[in-house]
Amino acid sequence: MLGPMTSAATTALATLERIAPITVFLLAIAVVAELSDRFGVFDVVGHWLARRGRHRAWLLWLLFALFAVSCTVFLSLDTTAVLLTPIGLAIAQQIGVPPRAFALTTLWIANTGSLLLPVSNLTNLLALGRFEQLGIGHAGYVRLAWLPALASVLATLALILVMHRRTLASGYTIDPPSGPHDRTLLVVGMVVCAIVGPAFAIGLPPWLVALVAAAVLVIAAATRAPDQLRGLPVPWLMTAAFSALATVVALAHAAGWLAWLTGLMGQGSDAAALFRVAGVTALASNGVNNLPAYLAVEPAVAEHPARLFAALIGANAGPLVTPWASLATLLWLQRCRAAGVQWRPHRLALAGLVCALIAVGAATLALWLRF
């Protein structure tokens, strides 16, 4: 019989083996997103959207929101929070409209828009292995996810439109120009981003796609403009924290410390059961953080795909109330402060609660209808 120390080591190693492809993806996609930004991809696209807005704030916002959804789906929610937030704030400032509608769009869409593909959120990548054990591969995941994902995004955008209807009813007269960029690097960045999205969508291994894309961009930068590689913010600390959290939760489960969650999550896959799973997961995500919250509830819902996806809804669309509930929120707050945009914590939390209730509710209802 294995001793306690040996058993713990085995659990830790199994957990690290499970998350190894996810950590590779996390590191590589961060490099892809940052270098694409440095090459000017997001700047050019953002200003292209401003020119296509036809001097109508609502149309510009809608185009920006669709861009944020695409960025979240294909390049992960953290990319939207980190790179699109300053672009949205800058465009709003340049065209002379209050920035809050654009800022909230990047924050809320980064979370509520992260259900469609496994690469959209780390929780989805964690769940993919469980879905495969249930006979649901990448294509099956997308078929399961598309309706709840659509409902979550539409509910979020409808709420923002209602909240900021006066701002979005205004017009603007200035088409902000794009900054100067190295044309070769810009083209390389755009081509890589254009290929990465479909590669993720058809089910190629996310870690491999992200790694190849990062290598192409690093080689292009090293060849054309080595200074672009200086100070590249690779999220080593974030990756280490993610690995540590996953290991701690796995050890807690192995020790039986989280068995009480099974009773809390209930049983069954009817509407009430799915809303219960999504609600408990969302509550836990706001209490601690969505990654450990998902890992904590996963064993209690892994027997049925609808219950498993309901947990993803709670972990993805739910963590909008507390700033620590999602890493994307912390990154977004940092970008807002850097741009001089301040938020009253209680008002942001209240608005986030409303959005979470609406988005989680809409997505869970769509999931139940899907089954």
C-alpha cells in the first residue's frame, strides 16, 4: 500500500502531467498576443473599426464588441482584458465619447464570451479532458457550447446597450489615425492571427498551435526588429500560480477535504440542477477565484456533460463581482488605472452582479434547452 507521502506525490505528478499542455498554451499564447500587439495588429484593427463606425457611436461600439468576442474566443479572455482594454479606451477618448461602455465591454466579454472554444478559457482546457472521458471531443464540445455561448454574449451586449444607451446614441466626427508600424511585421502578425483562429476551431492541439505561432512571431521579430523582444511579459508567475493551485486542489480532493461539495452541487441534469451547478460555481468563483473553484467542483459534476458545462458557465460567466474572481478582471483594472479611468468598487461590483446573473442565467437556460 502506498504511504501518504507517496500517494500525495503521485497525485501531484498526475496533476502536473494533466496541466502541462495547458501551461505551454498559456505561455505561448501570451507571447502571440503581446507580439501581435507590438507589431501593430490590434492598433490597426481597432482604428479600422473606428473608420467603419460611420460616425455613429453605437455602430463603432458594436464592431468593437464583435472584435472583443473574436479575440476572446480565439486568443483567450486574458488577451481581451490586457490588449483590447487600452485600445478601446484610446478610441473612445479620441472620438470624444465616455469610455465606460468600451471598458465594460472588454471586461464582461472577456469573461462571458469565453465559452465557445476550449482555448477561450483555461477552465475550458481543463474540462476538455473530462469531456473526452464522456465521449465528447473537440467538435462535440463546440456543438455543446455554441448555444450557451451565444446566449451569454447576447445577454451581456444587451445589458451594456441598455446601461449606456445615451452614450452610444451619440455621434463622432473624428476618424482616429493608426500609428506607424513596420509593414512586414504587421503583415506577419495579421497572417499568424488569421491562421491561429481556424487552427484552434478545427481542433488542432492548442499547445502546439500556440507554440508554433509564438515561434514564428519571435523569429520574425528577431530577424526584423530585435528590440521588439525586449521586456516581453511572459506570464511565468501566473503559470506557476495556476500549477500550484491545481495541485493544491487535487491534493485536497485526494484527502477527502472537498467531499462536501458533492452534496452542495446536487444531482441530476434538469433545469433546476443545472442552475444550481452554475450558481454554486459562480458563487465559489467570486469567493476565491474561478480556476480553483472549477477544479474544486469538477469531480462532483464530471459524470454528465450538461452538469460539467454548467460548471463552466458558472466559472466563466460568473466571476464578475469581486476583482479577484478572475485574473482577467485584475488585468483589466490595471489597464484602466494606467489610462486614468477609475471605478467605484461597489458600483462596479453591483453592475457585475447584474451582468453575471443575466449572462449565467441565459447561458444555463440555453444549455438546458440544448439537452
